[in-house]
Amino acid sequence: MRLANLNGRATLVTDDGLIDVEKASMGAFSSDTDVLVGQLDSLAQWLHDTSPDVTDMTSPAALVRDTGLGPVISQPGQVFAIGLNYRTHALEMGLTLPVKPMVFTKFPSSVAGANATYPIPSAKTDWEAELVVVIGKRGRNVGADEALTYVAGYCVGQDLSDRELQLLGSPAQFSLGKSYENFAPIGPWLTTTDEVADPNSLEITCEVNGVLHQDSNTSDMVFTVRELVAYVSSICEIRPGDIMFTGSPHGVGQGQHPPVFLKPGDVLDTAIEGLGSIRNVGRER
Ligand code: ZN
């Protein structure tokens, strides 16, 4: 299934059109995607049993740039983010590969919809295309072999970063510099795990003003999605609606020669194979 938050209403995105979940189920399911993310098994069963008619003929391709697309999780309890999780990105940042996952947070108020505009807080505002994991089940000490059963699905994400604030002190502190308004757009919708054969075998790209800067595959992750979920759950309880940014491949602005950063009007197109794409445009802070 593809589950979107469209104008604040849970909406299934099918090849034939859109289904408003609450209306089509006559109130059996909530209109709130934050709630549904913990009930995806029953939602899938209902969809299979009732085969509801589409309520809107809009195609996925036409929907993808809709400004009514909100974040599929608008009130995440926890937002985990992983630093230096692609070999080639650690190299371009001049940093050594972590021995254990390097975990920080993007504060929940930075989460935004697929096509949200982002502010430019400093002259070193940078992009990071990332696979975002959405947790669907509560757990602690989850084993890597069973970790994907705790995942509701995946989104395309941008870990927008103010490098000036991120790297201000020594040691660096990542969280604030990555938590400005709309610095964590996710979307275009949640694609459930049954539609993703292997989250560590997906093409991931980022274009800035139509120029391809990031072009990699999630197979280059240092720690796989399974390992990240297992590791985080060995310390923090994971809960439905938690989200995890899993790190960015090489090709960020800081890694260019010379470095290139974002300015108002810059168009950021981020895409992941099978999950769709998001578009974010820079604006004055
Ligand atoms: Zn990142």
C-alpha cells in the first residue's frame, strides 16, 4: 500500500486513483495517518476484503507534486537520524567510518510534507537525500533478523542541514543545525514494507536545480536498515510513528570542490527507487 496524508486526511494512493480511508471504511478507520501507521495489517486486510472504489481519479504521478501532501507522520514521538552511514559520504566529509551507528535527532517540529519549502538560515545550508524508515510496532531489543517486521514502511526524505550551526563547536552537535522549520520533509507517501523487497537495494538520487549531485544506492550503507533498527531498539524503545533518517550518500554540497550551498529559489528533487520523489524549494528564512 501507499498511504498519504492529503490535506490532513489519510488517503490510499492506488494506480487507479485515491481512496479516502475514513470515508471508504465508513469510519472504521481513522482519517489520521499517525494513527493508521500502527494498524497497517488491519488496513491491508480491509482493503483486500472490501476492494473499495476510488474516491478520486488522481494518479500517483499527478499527486506527487501536490502541495496538500502533508507528512505521513506529523507528530513523531522520536526522530532518529544516522550520521556518516554511507562509506563514500564519510570520505567526502573527511571523517572516519563509525564503528557503531552515529545517532542524533532531528527535532519533531522540523518534519514537513513532500513539497514543503525550506528556509535558508545560513550561507552553508546543505542537502542530504535519505531513505526514511517509519516504525509500525513497539519493541525493545529487536533482533536484526526480525527488525523489518517492526517497520511500517518507507519514505523519501531530506535531512536539510545548516553546516554552520552543525559544525560550530568542537565536538560538533548535529541536532539543532538539522532542525529548522521544514528541515525534515518526508514523502511523497508511506510505501509499506511488502512493496519493498530489500530496503538496502534502492537507487537514491538528489538533483539541485536539475543537476544531479547525489546518485547512489542504499546498498552502500555502512549499517543496514535491519542493523539500525536493532541497534536503536537495544537502547530506546521504538514505537509506532517513530521515524528514522538512515544517512545520506556522497554528493552533498559540503563535499563539492569547492563546496556549494543552497540559496532561496533552489529546487531540490530527491527520489528513491519505488518510493517516489519529493521537491523542496528554498526560501528566505
Ligand atoms: Zn543526514
